[in-house]
Amino acid sequence: MSRVLQNTREASLDIDIAGHRHRNPQDSNPLPCRGLFTTTMDAKTVLKAVGIGRKVDGRWLLNDISLSIDAGQRLALVGPSGSGKTLILRALSMLDPIDTGEIHWRGSPVPGNRVPEFRARVMFLPQQPMLPEGTVEEILRQPFSLKVHGRKQFHRPGTLALLASLGQSDAFLSKQRADLSGGQIQLTALLRAIQLDPEVLLLDEPTAALDPETAEMVESVVATWLERQPNEGRATVWVTHDREQVGRVSTSMIHIRDGKLWE
């Protein structure tokens, strides 16, 4: 383990990385994470694709994809450009329609009226995130105004600690969206996702625009986030073309080619 990665992990272990999960003092019930859908299968499986497919203009972009993601799992999804990696992540997060199959959360299909809540549990980070205008802090605060995140609060000290673990100073929060580099946009999107405390992160080349040192910091932050509650449902699916990174960020790997999975 490099000194950068070791130091970053040691620092981030002192942070409540999810640590932006705060309840109203009057609310004695836990956040609605675990009980949204009835569990009918082994509790270790949190997210499952069952024979999903997507067809566009007569061509199958995804064809009979089935996979299970277990609590604590770190899965790498690899394959050539255009093979369908991003489409799988978007289907798993229910951002794109599917023509066949189902997405299951903790053992049950996700009802249509629960999709917003599901997306709060399973978050997709695109390679090129689209962020609203404003300062980084305004961008990070914005999701807390949404009903689906209504029981959570922006926690500035925790955010500053996360920034430090990513090699950024407090001044980063004052940067305007228009002034951010591609790598800084990726960091902002990661911060926004982690502070919302999801259960599964679907990461589409999240370090593609970063230098190697910062990429290691991102890997460490994601690993620490996962290690906080590995048996409570947290898991990652990481798309990367970097074979060395695959070894660092995953414990299992699936190949995709022409819209089909190959283990």
C-alpha cells in the first residue's frame, strides 16, 4: 500500500464517512433503508438483475443479463468500450428502461412508486457527471432539499474532513461549477453521493479524469465507506479499464462483451 493511500485511509477512518445521516431529534425510527421492500431471499443479496435486456432499433444492447450483488461485495465490471458497461449500471440503478427482466432490491422487484427511494439507496456515478451551476457547497447541499432525502442533513464538518481525505482544502467548497476541471467535477459528484449515505455505489470510471495520486485517494475513501458497514448492505460495482485498479478496488470481476456477461 502506498504512503498516500495509507495516510488517506488513516485520516478517513476518523471521519463518519456516511456521517451525514442525521435524524430529527423527535424521530426515533431508523431511516427507511432496510424495510422499503419485503425481503424474500438470502439477506446477503442486496441488488439483483434477473434476465434484464434492452433493445433499441431492433438491436439488443443488453441481452439476458443476470447478476447478484451481495453485502460487502466489491465487483469490477470490465470490457471494451461500447460493450454495455455503462448501460448495465444505469439499468441497475433504474435510470434507464429495460425491455425484459427485473431489478430486485433485497429479494423483491422494485415497485414503480418506490423507484425514487430505490435510487436513494443505489446511486450511479457517471464518468462525466452533470452538475448544476453554483458553488461546490451549494451543489452538495442541493440534494437535501429533496423529499427522498428529507431525514438527512448536510454536515459541513464531515464534508470538510472528506475533502481533506481527497487532498482538497476548505476553499474547494467555494469554487464555482464553471471553474471546476473534469477531475474536480468527478470529486464533487463522489462527495455528493457519499454524503447521502447510499447502500450501493455504481461507479463508472470515477477516477478517469484524475491523476494517480488523487485516484488512490478516491479508492481509499470508497473502500473506507464500504468497510464502515460491509454487512449492512453496502457494496460497490466499479467500471474501469485499468487492470491494476481492478486488483485494488475489487474482490470479484465480471466481463461484458456485446451486451452479454462473461465471468
